[in-house]
Amino acid sequence: MKPNQHQKLLLQQYLSENLKYRETFAEFYDHILSALEAKAVDASFEDSVWKIINEDFGGAQGMRLIEDKYQQAIFVEMRRKYIANAVGNIKLPWIILLITFGVFAYYFVRQPGFTFPEFLVLLFAVRIVPNLLHGVIRLKSPYIYGSPKRSIKQGFAKWLNFIPGIIICAWLCSAPGFFTNNSHLETTSPYVMTGLLILIAIHSLTVYRLYRVDLKTRFTIN
């Protein structure tokens, strides 16, 4: 059975209503189309699709369970690669870049007129790389009629954006009276501030390296 264009659109609509991510949408879609083309025309299109979904995936609920397990497996794999890339940043040639950044950061935080707003500007400058890449990932996830808008890798990139915020909040909350203007900055060693900036820089560099190989999301369906 070779589905026509209208039947393909019906299948896309059904899958979009039952799935959350583009990657699993494309996988299920391709599998069902292949299974349909291998079947003889002995039933209606709807009955054939429902039979394939029940037999191969355990129904709509089964598809969602498979999707959840797939999403968890992707996140575990991407976290492993994130850690591996973060550790790799202390090796050549990346370590030279981090040392250079650390020297410049230490020079700035040691200046007498260095203030808390300037420190936030430095943090923002280091953070801009993951934010830009997260936007690029969204733009490079092509819109496919009837498919979910979310990508699993896009979701992981969003999760990565929380890491610097957690580091900064932990630092801010580590001293009493941090709500007072400049109080936390004035009681913090330049070495600690430089270390914080280097940590965020390592994160940004890791996200960039991860994006180059693993976070790009490109796929098509027929």
C-alpha cells in the first residue's frame, strides 16, 4: 500500500497529536510508511496504520513510552559528552585560551574601580555564546508541516542554559547581605571572582564544542 499525499498528512497529524519531539516523530513516521508500503492492500489506510502502531509499538501509549525512553537516553548521552568536553577543555589547545581569558579576567577584577555592574557585564559577555547557540539551534530545526515544534536536542540545550545560573546563584547566596549593593563583591576575593568567570567560560566553551558536533538538528521527511 502506497499512501497518497492526503493520507500522509493524516498520519503526520495523528503522530503530532501523540508525540512531543521532532526526532521521534520522524522515526515513527518513516517506520509506519515503510511498513505500509510492504503491506498488501487488504484493509483501509486507517485500519492498516492502527494495526502497525498496535503491533509494533503497543498503541499510542506505547509510542509515548518509547519516546520518553529515547529522550532520556539522548539526555544521558549528551550529559556524558558535555562532561567529556568540559574535561577536554583543560587540554591543549583549549587550555591556552582559558589561561589567557583567566589572566585578562583577573586583571579586570583587580582594578580599584571595579564594581558589581561591571562584573555582571563580564558574566553576560561570557554567557552570550550558549545563548546565541541556543537560538541558532532553534532556527536550524526546520519547520515540518504537522510535526511537533520541539526537538530533543533543543530541550537539552535549554537545560544547559540553567547551569551558569545555578553557579551564579550559589555564589550570590553564599554570603549574608548579598542584596546590599556591592556588598558581596567587596567581600569576595579576586581569585574567587576570576574562578567564577573561568567556570562560566569553560561552560560556554563546552557548549560551543558540543554544538559543533552533537547539537545540530537537521532532518527531513518525505
